[in-house]
Amino acid sequence: MFEAPLSKYLSGRVGFTGNHLLYSVSRGDTVFYAGKSLFPVTRLQQHFIEPSTLGMLVMCNFPQSMDWQTRICTIEDCEQDVYYDLFDAPGYGGYYDEAEAKRAWRSYHRMALIDLGACDPERFTRRDAEAYLQALNRAEEVLINKFGTTSNKVMNYKQVPYPLSVKNPSFFLQMYPSAQAARATLNNYLGTDLTPLHRSKRYNMSSSL
């Protein structure tokens, strides 16, 4: 797991290995958003191209939001939470019974041990890829509901309200005349331009997750 202020990820000053496909943005005990992507740093930057709920939230609380803690983690990092969701929390994580939950856990644990950067593509079958994506989706859903994030709309059964000390995304249009103006403010702060992500292959690939 890697943890750093949001500004460092947006400016591309933090590196990590290929297994780190999950990310979250938080301030103190409040987690605003959790997600997944093949390229999590690119995906974080994408939230500010055409501002998502997270992007608008960050810009409504700019520049203090640049210090919000951002974590990039692996499905292995989430094993304990996934195990709890399957066996200790009520409902077997949405599976029909304990036997199905056990099969799901065995598949998840097997995927958690895979090093994507070192595995042989010829031995990593399509079935493996589907199982890995299923494990990734499971980890994302568990992260969202463990924290009860404020800004995730999908798979969020425990959504919490924004803290009173945080301006929610509804203030965005009152603070910025356009998305371009907000992005220019961010670009000036970071000393980089996020706009070219619109036309990059990495942007398109990360958008698929």
C-alpha cells in the first residue's frame, strides 16, 4: 500500500507496482471516494478532466484538499476486509450460502497472490483474467462499504453525509464559471497540464474500469 497527499498523485510524483489497482481519497476518518483502475493515478487525474463528483468535491475544498490522503493498494491489501465481508458479517457477502462464500474466498485468495508484473501472459488465461477482475470488483465494493464513502453512488449501501466542515460538490458552479476554469486553477497549482489525458491511450484504458 502507498499513501501520499492527493497533490503528489495528481502531479505524477508517486510510483508503485502494477498490482496496485485500488485507490481511495480521505481526510482523517472520512473517506470520500474509493475506486479501481488499471492505471489508478491516471484515473485520479481523469476525475478532473470533466469533473466527476470527486473532482468537484476536491475543487470545492481547494487548496486544502490537495493534502487529503490518497491510498493506492492491492487486492492482497484488502484480504482481511474481504474475509470479514464473506464470513464474519451477516449474509456471506451476498452469496447464497457458506459453501459459495468459501469458493469465492479461494478464488480471491489465489488472485491476491498473483504478481501481475511478473506473471507469464501465456499462462494467465482468460479465465484467470475474469477471476482477477471479479476479485478486484469484490475488493472495491468492500472498501466502499467498509468506509461508507461520501461520494460513491454505485455499490454504496452505507453512504455517509459530507462533514459540515467540507463544502459538498453542489458548490462547484458557485465557485468556478466552468470546468475549464477549475482545471486551470488545478493545473497552475500542480505545475502540469492534465488536459492531454483526453487523447491518451492510458486515459481510454483506465476509463474501462
